[in-house]
Amino acid sequence: MIMVAIGTFEWASLRTFRRMPKSDVLVMVLVTFVTVVLHNLALAVLVGVIISALVFAWDNAKRIRARKFVDDKGTKHYEIYGPLFFGSVAAFNEKFDVLGDPEEVIIDFS
């Protein structure tokens, strides 16, 4: 299994560690470590896929946007754009002005 890990490792990427995203470097090192320690490439790939999915969700959780406007009747509208994950709750809450909002507020998720 160690030979499989050595054969499938992208050795040229060692030279580009400084330019790669830190999350990619972490996943690569973690998959290599799990493969060598547990002698199980399939489990290491599964761990890598799970960590990559979590990192992707965390990065995209920061990309939520809201467009705000008040219509003629004084109703404030929030139009939400972007993916909404559990990790984006803090960014989602920052989009609203609860104390300064009128009594009627419409939140549009379309």
C-alpha cells in the first residue's frame, strides 16, 4: 500500500506548496498520512473527500449576499443570494439590521 501511495502521489506538487491553497495542501498531506499509517488507500481517499467537502462548504458559506431596499409602503425587502449552509449563519445574521428595520420585512430567498 505504501508503494501505491508513493506511485499515486503528485510529487511535482511539492514544489508548488507555497502557491497552493492551504486547504489543498492539508488534504494532500492528510490523505498521504492516513494511507501510510492505516495502510488503506480507500479509507484515506474517503477522508480526503469528506475534508474537501467540508472545506468547500465553509468557503462558500462566506459568499452569501443580500440586496436591501424599501418599497413605497415602507416595507423593507431583503433579497438573499448565494448558498446557505449551517456555517453561514454568522454571515447571514450580519446582513440584517433588526433594530433599524420597519415592522414589516420581506426576506426573498428566490
